[in-house]
Amino acid sequence: MYRTFGHDGIPSEWKPIPKKTRKICGTCKWHEFENIDDGWVCVNDESEYIADWTEHNHSCEEWEKKGSTEE
């Protein structure tokens, strides 16, 4: 399940993730939760977004499926 947000940024509803996993940060193995600022950050050293705060629906060319063991 993932949370959708309205145009004003306010959470609206929960929706199921489609069977074909979308290649977005929220489904990427490199998208990790950061306790310090209560947000998500990219930890992929091959991504141009390394150490950047990333949104669930953001994406990049370095996406890898969560649970993937390839590095």
C-alpha cells in the first residue's frame, strides 16, 4: 500500500501498489528512512541524488527493486 497526496500536499487515501512495481524511489532498495529529519534519503552512491532528500514518487536511472541482492 502507498499513500496518495492531493495537490496541496495533504494525505488523501491509501491505494494498492500495482502488480507491476513502478520504478520510483518508494520502491527502490536505495530509498532509506532518516530518523534525524523524519524523511527519506537516497543512499545509492551511483545516483546523482546520493544523500538528497527524495520523495516517494521521485525516480532516477539508478533504480533497483527492494530486496534485490545485485550491487
